[in-house]
Amino acid sequence: MSESILERVASGDASAVDECLSQYGGLVWSLARRFHAGHADAEDAVQEIFVEIWRNAGRYDARVAAESTFITMIARRRLIDRYRKQKRTLDTTAVDEQQIPSSAEQPDHVEIRDEADRARQAMRQLRPEERQVLELSVDRGMSQSQIAEFTELPLGTVKTQARRGMMRLRQLLATTSEASTHGETS
């Protein structure tokens, strides 16, 4: 059995570091973007995460979890630590009354939650292969090439399923949006 990327990183294989970045960069980036609104903050987080991954590569055990799970666990832990650290840092700048958004400008969390529920319901209505491609792209941050390799499908098929899935998803969301605007239930 060949060594995993993390086992090779732990043994000092320089090419494994590049492979690790290539294989899991999208996953780590998508997690960092979920936690950080700013591009620069997300980039800093990704750097910290990969440093942490390389430091802990020797702890990886293929019998316990998949590489992607191990990397996700480290990424989440590092992102939560960064979030907590930022929350502990007190902001000492003066607050200008005009900078505080009115309640009308603040996001309605119930509305956001409803939109997320509609999106989840619409995803369930997609064909299984379209749903799988979109979930791998959105949830795991995989590129279409990575999805093709992961699913063992031709790249053209992955691209077609992604395009059809997105078109169908837009159509389903537009339909549920119209129905909710007119007071109907879906």
C-alpha cells in the first residue's frame, strides 16, 4: 500500500507538500472563506492551517480517519481559535453613531435561515449525480478536475452535471421564491 500524502509530508517529502496544497487547497480555502469575510483574512487563515497540517502530519492515522477528515478537523480547530482570538481583542476605536446600521439595514436571520432551507430542499430535488457534483464543489471546495478524479467520471461529464444542476437549482429556487412571494406553500 502506498503512503498517503500526509505520511509523506511527515517523512519530509517536499513533493508531498505540493501535492497536499494541490489536493486540499480548495477544501481549506472554502472553509476559511466561510469563517472570514475578508480575502486577506482568509489567506492568512489558510497559511496558518497548512502550517498546522504540516506540523501535525505525523499524527495522521489512516485507520482512524480519511485524510480529508483529518485536514478538515485541523482547519476547523484553527479557524475557531482565530475566531475566538479576534473576539477577545477589544476594539478601542470610537463608534460613530452614523456608522451603526439601522434595524432596517441589519440582516433578518429568520429570512436567511428560510432561504437556506429553500436551497436545501431544492438541492434534494436535483438528480443524484447533479447533487453530488454540486455538493462536492460547495461543501468540500473541490474543483471540477478534483471532482472528476474523485468520482472517476470524465471531466466533461462533471462540467455538464454542474451546469445542469446549477440551472435546475436556479429554476427551483425561482419557483419557490415566487410561491413564497404570493403566499403559497411549496
